[in-house]
Amino acid sequence: MAYKKKGKIKFSFVMSILTAIVVFGTLIMFALKRFFGIDIKRKVNDSFVNISDEKIKAIANQQEGAMKGLGTREDELLKGLEGLNTEELKMVYNAYGRRSDWANPMSFLSPKDLIQTYRSELSGDDLAKMKSIWADTGLF
């Protein structure tokens, strides 16, 4: 067998299998969205949403903006989420998606979602406050 060497499976064979799994999964997600209109994201109960999609996108962009540049503007992050209910927070999470870190040019290889970005940008009391805001969403 070409992939065995002294009873061990070659690393390249394992990587080929893992790559195939990722590509296949991506194709399935694309097909579901493109042909069937199914988007695999966190489900949102629209009956509890009181603000527009444009406002949700603006909040997601505002959250990113508060973490750009030198230092994180924690007060701006918390203020931007004031008054949002659980379903609206989920919509902000979905609108944020996965974004690359502006300061790290290699981050396009592994962009972070909003919660991952909070975890890397915040610490101590600010991280605890953010966890309490997002607690009911099941995302943090």
C-alpha cells in the first residue's frame, strides 16, 4: 500500500483525508444555501426582534470599530449592546460573521467570530460584563 510505511499511515494521507472532509462540508453548505435557501447559522426567533437588519449590521460594524486601532474601547462595546434582547444579540452575532484582524495580515486564514474576538480583546471585569450580556444567547 502506497500510504503505509512500516505500519504507520503517512501524514500526507491523513492531511488529504482532512482536506477532503473540509472541502466536502463547504460544498454541502454552499449547495444548501444556493439551491435550497438554507443558511446554517444560529437560528433567530424573529418574533422577538424589534430593530431593522440595517441597525443590526451597524451594531456589528460598531463592535468591530470599537476593537480596531490601538486599544479596545470597552465602554463603546458595552454601550453598543445596551437594550438588545437575546434574539437581537444573536442577529448581531450572525451579522458580524467571521472577520479578520486588521492588525494581523495572516488572520485571513482563520478569521474570528464576534465572541472569539471579545475573548481576545477583553479581560477581567470587561470580559465578565460581556459574558453576562451574552449569557442567555448560549454563544459565549
